[in-house]
Amino acid sequence: MSAWLRDDPRLTPDVAPDVTSGAADVTDEERRTDIFALLRDEGRHQVAQVTAPGASWLASAATHPRSMLALWETTPAAPAVLPCGTAFDVVNVPAIFGRQMLDRLWSEGPGSGPVAVHRGRMMLFTAPGTAQRLPSLLDWEEWGDCVPPLMCHGTGDAVTIPALSRGPAASGPRWLVAPDTRHPWLPGPEVVLWACVRAAREVSAPSVRISIFPRGDQDAKVYDVSRRR
């Protein structure tokens, strides 16, 4: 995603943004390059690429969203730490089981919200409150014992999110399904529970098939983000 490279002259602002007193005056604002506009123009339909509205949504989780956006304008290749519980919760699962959950969500369910991977784990961004309710739902569900240990991050927790941009040799967290809208749909605890149970049943009894959609929807392309709109 070349538009985010720091040595790209198009991304060098003439005036640093004022994050304490508001936007710069109109003249300065006209001179300053809008790198989020560049992001909107490049690869907007790629599911693994953060869009400008998606970046705004992520920033809304921060204590000071404008400061977070200003930081990303200067260092878009750096990961960030954001608190959970307001814009999103995060359900952190082992990567293999998480991939099974994600496949079920996209092939037979309503799709997913943003998803990141890091250090052999998959981070599913979910609706606020999911981290509090999901463990008790799993305890009640008979298939809960077949689900590997999950880490649920909610109010009072913070997570490291991938950089908005990463070079070809970059390491660290990366987006698998990147934020692409200002108000993304996020699965709640019931949907995540369904995905966990579906993945567990897939391992324990591959012949058992359940779906929360009619048969007509089962040909949908996996990770086709248009399905969740």
C-alpha cells in the first residue's frame, strides 16, 4: 500500500495538524496533503486493507481520537494499542480454530467484523459486551468443552492492533479482514458462540451440518464483505 510509505512525498504534510485546539485554518488545511484521501483512492475493495472510514472507526476507540488519527498520519506503519469496551471487544482464539470459526461465519453465517492475526492467535473484533457474556454462554453450551481456551478482552482491557500499513517484509500483527467502514457490523456473543460451536462440531462430527441461513445463501464467497452490509 504505497500511499502509506513515509518517504512518499505525497504524504508529507506542509503543516502539522493541531490536535489540541482543532483543525488548522482553511489555508493550511488546503495545503496539507490528505493521506486518508489517498487511502480511499487505492484498493478500497481489498478486504485486507484498512480504508479511511475504517481508520476513523478504530480511532474512535481511543481516548483522544483526533490525536490517534494525527499519529497515524505521521507513522501509519506502527501498530497501536487501543482500549476495548466502547467501540469493540476482542475475542482472541488459537489461529487454527479461529480460521475454522471464520470460515463458518463467512460460508454459512452473517460474516465477521474486522479480524487480525498475531503470534499464532486470531483476534475477532466483536460488539461491546461480548467479552463479558461469551464465557458464560460457552459454559452453558454442551459443546463448550470442545472449544479451546479463549481470551476475551472487554472493558478495562487494551489490545495491540495491526498497523494501517505494512511493508512486504513487515512482521507483527496483520489484518486478515481489515476495517473498511465507519460503522462496521460486529458479531455479538450469540453469533460468536454459534461460530465456536459450529467449528467444534466440524472437528468432532464433520457430517453434522447446521446453518443460520437458508440453503440458498451457502454459495456465498468466503470473506465477501458485501454480504454483511
